[in-house]
Amino acid sequence: KKNTRMPVVKVCVRKTIVVPAGVTKVSIRGRRITVEGPRGTLNRNFGHAQVQLTKRKNRLTGKVYITVEKRMSRKKKCSVVKTIGGHINNMFIGVQKGFRYKMKLVYAHFPINATVKNDGDSVELRNYIGQKHIHSIKMPAGVKITEPGAKDEYWIEGNDLEDVSHAASAIWQSCRVTDKDIRKFLDGVYVYAKGVMGEERPL
């Protein structure tokens, strides 16, 4: 039998985000949002989602609010409202504190050699499982890779959480085995902690 039940339609789903005091400027044009802070500027385009972004200021408290709203849509499609709210919150954190991923070189027999190039704009990985091939990974714009001083440890830092995570993912994928038992063969480069700068949590 066919399902004859009518889909659940939400009249209005709304999420409000308070702009922190550390954010110097927020501008909205259509579904594009620009956030400025002490660490720089971030831009994001939510044109793929049929939502409405608005900014308003409370005259009594002086606080600025960003509202993400979606009207007359199915329940599943309304979940994008909370997702976009999370992205905007990450932008606020990025321009104030920044994000950091901590990675370690893991090897058993063949030591992996990593070299940071161009003042942290790229990294080269050599001698992975004895290979002569040089794995070169370029960081996205606004992302830097640094050596904190600890052996076989590297930090990836930036304002945009997606760019930082993509850079860490590219490094992990460049040194990944495909023809061995990954339960025993653990050589590679792995993220062991991530989060806001100074507040990283181990995985």
C-alpha cells in the first residue's frame, strides 16, 4: 500500500545567533555573510540553501543578532537552519581565536621525513614506507602548517575551520595504505587533537 500520509510542513523554523563582542563587523547581502575580527575576515555563501539571513540590533542592550529563518518547508529540509547557524558560529570563533589541528607522524620501520616549505604554505613528506616518491601538500589560503618543536609533530592553523580540516585530511590521505591490513600497518600521519587554538581536545 502506498503511504497516503501528508508530509509534515513546518510553518517557520528560526535560529538566532548573538554576535560576540570580539567580532568587529558583520555584513549580510542576500545569503552571503562577511565576518571581520582581530584575526582577519571570513566570507561564506549560503546560496545553495533556501533560507533568509537577517541582522538586527537591540537598542536597549546594544547586542547584534543574526537570524537564520526558513518558512513553509518539510521537516527534513528545515534541518539546514541549525547547520547554517553552526557554520556562522564557527566563523565568529575563527576570526577571534582561530582553529588548530595537531598531527603526528606514526611509523614502525621506515621513518617518515616531513619538511615545511614556503613559511608554512606547504609540506613535503618523504620515505613513506620506503618510497622514493615525494608527497607534496599545499595548504589552502589562510592556513599554515608549523613545527611546534616536539618530534614528529606538526600543527595546522587557520581561521576557517573547513580549510584547516581539509588540509589535515589531505595530509592524512597522502600517506595512507590501500593494499595492507590497516589493523596492523599503522604508518601514516594522523590527527590526535583538534579544536579552538589553546583549547584543543584529544580524539
